[in-house]
Amino acid sequence: MNSEIYTRILEQALLPFIKNKYDCDDFEFLQDNAPIQKSKLSMNWFKENSIKLVSFPTKSPDLNPIEKIWNDLKKHDRRRICRNPRRTEKIQSKKNWKKISTKKIRAQIKHLDKIIPKILENGGEFNI
């Protein structure tokens, strides 16, 4: 993906969503510090559309609980695919996704209760 595609997605999906669900004056959008999100084109798009961005330090941890789940899923998929190359990655991912318990997902979310205060104490940075 590049900045042009990213801003096109924002234009086609985010803008209609914001206009439909939020008072645009109160809306703030959170994104990480990926190069396509910090590019001139992307930053100008937000400015032109009067969308405020939530700012946070560049060394902020990823606070999206699903990221840990995705990482675990990818690791498990790689191990299984190496042992059985006839299976496609997509089929294996679907099977493994069904094995993820809601207990594991809830644990990831609950973990945020523990680390967010530490992150705030450290001005947005946290080393686990």
C-alpha cells in the first residue's frame, strides 16, 4: 500500500463513516506512525478534510489487542504450513482463527488495564 491508496481508502470509507456517525468537530482519528500515514499526501488529506489526529510519541507501544493475536496466528500458521506444504495459508489461517478462544482475546484486552497506567506515567513510552 502507498499514501495514494491509503488516502483513497480514507476518502471512500472513513469520511462517509465520520459524517454518518460523529460530529466532525469532536472526532479525532488515531493512526500509528507508519510512513504512508505520516506522508505529506496523507497529512495534507487530513488537514484538507479538517480531521484532527491523535498525537502520541513515536515509540508508543501498539495498544491494539488484536495485534498480539495476529502475531500468534501467523507464527502458528508458519509452523503448520512448513510441515504440510499442500495446505494453503488462507485455509490454515481460518482453521487456526477458529481455535482462538474468547478467553485469550479477553486476556489481551485486560492486559491493557495493567500497562496503560505505566505508559501514561512514562509519557507514552513503555518497554515490556
